[in-house]
Amino acid sequence: MPTVLQTFRHLRRYQQVGRILTRYGFGYFLTQLGIGRAIAPGIEKLRFSSAEILRATPPERLRMVVEELGPTFIKLGQILSTRGDLLPPEFIHELEKLQDTVPPTDFALIQAQVERELKKPLAEVFPHFDPVPVASASLGQVHYATLADGQEVAVKVLRPGIDRMIETDLDILLELAAQAEKRTEWGRYYRVLPLAREFADTLRAEQNYEQEGLNMDRYRQMFAGVGYIRVPWVHWDTTTRRVLTMERIQGVKITDVARLEAAGLDPALVARRNIDLVLRAILQEGYFHADPHAGNFLVLPNEVIALVDFGIMGELDDVQRMGLVQMFVGLFRVDAARVARGMSDLGIATNAADMRKLTRDLDHLRMRYYGLDLEKIHAHSFFEDLMALAFANRLIMPSDLVLVFKTIAMMEGIGLQLDPELNIFDEVEPYVREVLLELESPVARLKELAEQMRESSQAAMMLPRQLQRMLEQIESGESNLRIELRGLEKPTRRATAAANRLVLAILAVAFVIGPALLIPHWATIFPEWQTGAAILILGGFGLSVLITLGLIVSVLRRGN
């Protein structure tokens, strides 16, 4: 990645960023990176530009900087407001005040954008297109319209030119992150370059409306058997990377309790169903809507919940889902060790030098909740405490895990507005049990064993080849280490034979363990094959005996 000093393409924007940072008292950041004089000449003489800024606290000044720098940095600030593992609480609380609302773009520019994307006059595609947007954010705005066949739709349009502006800012952010990682201790410690790349990927995905449409289709298919969720249909013939046309859904905003009750809807049932959808998505499917503010949830007749805005999604693999479940189980049982195990499975990176402090802090967290009824524990408070613990012990959370915490905490907040008696952990417990049964079942264990066998077999089979390649490189001089090696053909053949025997040994074990894991559940899985269990275990045992005998003969014959 080029350094900032090598990059002149965005020099004017660099200078603008430098002046704003310096005016709010963050010029030292540029000096640390060694680029202050290059992009903000006279930086040493610049001071706070007003008494108001001088009186502001550092967190307040950071928020002001972000607001003045524009949409890209506002998005970054909003993401940082969820990262209690990276910033202290006073900065988090200030960044939470950032708003992603901006004045609408002039309609003539929006019309030109739609016509450019769809390659047709606006009136030909949409006989009616409301020039006044119903929602306006930093990246795009939404207009109601009508298709030629009379269908009512909502059309989301990316702001003209916003993608180019964001790419410029992302280039600058990535280069600043590279300099920070290269020149500063804190940059290396927090691995700011991977964090910046991840943010860039997220923001680019949020600008891709075709990807958002695919997210909607996947979510609808995921909940196809659930009658109380609705996801708008995408009109793909009028959707592009910068224009998303979807079914228009009219409902009541989920937190408008008065309107819900006036429509004869049960707020408490809505709260439970909404929590149910979120937990099902996170814990069972590992794919969830990660922008869960109240405006993205509408309530329809019969307490059906419609979701909109699928620009930000979160995803967990099976190991992470199991780690999350372990954390919940640890909380339910007030078991700090289980919480720690869950944190490890979730991939929480740690550079903590003082492991005793980490263990002690985890135990303090355990004692804080010890003896409390679940009804008195709120997800928001627990996750906030966990983030504070992470910050104090220099733990770095995976971004998808942060999205999980944010999503559950926000859903709890919405649920409590609908039903003050709601306790999210009561709703979590059944899902935790289900996922434990799913991920710890014999079938799941067998699949895990098969995957480990496959990886071990591949590693064993590759070992002789890698050894041979290494020896060839050394002998040919390709390696920096020049050693003349002779007479290694026989050891290489022995290594190959040993690897082959290792693979056979793994198979022998598998033929015994695999059937043994399946036997207790055979009758449930295949009730019509009652004798299959005996055949399976006898066959597996027989194969393992034959392989083991072959290995014994091979070892005795070769004496190794």
C-alpha cells in the first residue's frame, strides 16, 4: 500500500482532513504519522479555532470532527460507537449521538441517476414517482413510486457521486491506517489496517444495492416457514447497483405503541415475536439483520413483522455460534470459565500480558451477576460490562460478534418499550438448548471428526512432498541456506510410508468411533432399519481390525 506522501491524487481532500483534525486539536495525530507538515502546512502554529472548541472535551471534539468530515467518517464513527473494546466509555457515549440523516438530494439529480441506471426515461418505468423522499440518509434516499402494472414500490437511490467521494475517503483512511501501523505502537497493537480494510469492505457492500437485494432474498428464504415475518420482494428488472426497487410495505412503526393498540395489535406479542426472529437468525441460522433500529421494523395485521433495509448483515460460523451459546450458558450458570471458553471459540483476540488480571476481571463480572434472577439482568448492561472488560484487558472483538451484541441489545430496548415485563434471557434459553443439542449431537460430532480426519490426512499426505520440495530448493540454491544433502532418498521414502500408515490409522479409528457415535441415534434417524445398527458397527469394527492387522504386519516387517 502506498504511503500518504506518495499519494497526490487526493491531495486536496488530505489537506481538508488535516485542517479539520488540527482545528479540533488532533493535529498531533498527523505529526505521529510523520505527515503533518505535508498535508497541513504550518501545523505547529495551528491551535483550537474557537472558544467553543476549547471548552469541549476530547470525546466531544472527536464527534465534531467526524460530523464535519462527512458521510464516510460519520459511518466510521457510528461503527466505533459500538466498539467498547477499542474506545473508552466516554468516547462511545459521545459517538452514539451521531445521526445518519442529511437533507435530500435535489430531485433532478435523483431522476438523472435513476434514468442513467435503468437506461430509460423515469416516466416510462415509473408512471408515478414521488419527488419527495420518505427517508434520506448519507448514502441514499427512498422514494415511493408506481410501476407500469400498477404495483406500488419503494425505490432506494444511491446519492449521485457519493460512491466516488467515499472511495476517496476510504483511500485516505487506508493509507492513514497503514502509516499508523507502521509508525506507532498503538497502531500495531490494535491492528488498525485490518480494521480499516474491514470498514471499507462493509461500506462498499452497503453501497451495492444488488447485494442488498440478494440479502433480502436470502432472508426471505431463510424464514420461509415462519408466518409472522415479511420481507419485501425485490423487482430485479428495475434494480441495479445504485437503484433498488422493492415491494412497498405499509405498517406501523414497531415502537409506536399507541398506534399498535389502536389497530388492535398486541404489543407484548409483537415484542416476543421480534425477539424470536432475531434469536432464530443469530443462534440457529448464523445470518442476521444487523441494523435493527426501530425504523426498520413495521408491524402488519395479525402481529406480522416486516423488515426493511438489508444493507448491513452479520454472519457467524458454527464455531462462533457455539461460542455465543457457551457465553449464554456461562451467564445462566454464573460460570466464568464457560464464559471464557465461549470468548475463545468466538475468536476474541487478546494481547493481554496479565492473564491473572483477565481471570480476576472475569471473576468480578461473574460475581456482579451472581445470585441475580435472570429477570434482573439486561442484555445491554451485560454486553456493556463485557466490552468494558475487553477494553481494560486489551481484548479485540471480532466485528460480527460486536454486531451480535449490538443487535441483541437494540432488540431488547425495542422489546422493553413494547412490554416492560420482557426479559430477553427468558427468550434466549430455549434457543440455547436447541443449538447445544444441534452442535453437540453425535451426527455433528461425526461430521467434525470427518473434517478433522480429512485435514489430518491431507497434512500427512503432503508432508513427504513438502519435505522433498524443501530439499530440492536447498540443493538447487533457491533457498538462502546452502547445504549439500545426499542419501536422503531412503528417509524420504520412509516418511512417505509413515504418512500412509498414519492415514490408515486415522481411518481405523474412524471406522470404530463413527458407528459408535451413530448407534444410539440410529433408531431415531432410520426407524425402518432396526438391524442396520448391528451391521454398521460390526462392519466398521471388522474394517478397523483388518487395517490394524495390516499396520502391525507392516511395522514388524520393516522394523519401524
